[in-house]
Amino acid sequence: QVQLVESGGGSVQPGGSLRLSCAASRNILSINAMGWYRQAPGKQRELVAAITSGGSTDYADSVKGRFTISRDNVKNTVYLQMNTLKPEDTAVYYCNAATRLVTYWGQGTQVTVSS
């Protein structure tokens, strides 16, 4: 089993930056892939960025060039650096851990981009 604890959300003006953190309860190298999803009001949850245990990354087209996913294998933590934030980035952001058999989710952290 994996517990995921997110932090780093908040309110920011357009053009600002935030860094989200997701701390896992076990060695993230044993997890096939970890990622960040988001869900805005009235919309479906969507993939924002993902990173595999081998280090490969994937991003939604809407965040390419602005967001960066990374991980610290010693701290068992995955980060999402979000730059040049836009109002349309406003959503609850969820950390995700995909093992071979089970997918785990964090509790979510709110990101609000507004002037």
C-alpha cells in the first residue's frame, strides 16, 4: 500500500509560480509511475504530468514548457514545478502512484490562479 501526501497548493496571480510536493510512504523506485492530475469544477480529472521509475516524463499539451515534474528518490517525493500559471490552471491537483496492480491517489491540493 502507498500513502500519498500532497502539499504546496495555494492562490497565486497569473504569471506566478507554485511548487507542489507529493510525499510517498514507500520507496518510489518500486512504483511504476507517479504523476499529477487535476480536476477543475465541472470537468473530468485529467493528466497533467507523469514520471516513470526509469525517469521518463510526459506532459499534457496545455502545460508543456511551463510545468516540470521531478522526483527525489531519497525523500520519496515527487514535485510539480508550475511556472507562468494561468487562470485555466485553477483546479484541485491530485498526486497519483501507479503500481503494477493498484493505483493510489492523494487527497488533493487546491491551486487557484486569479488576479
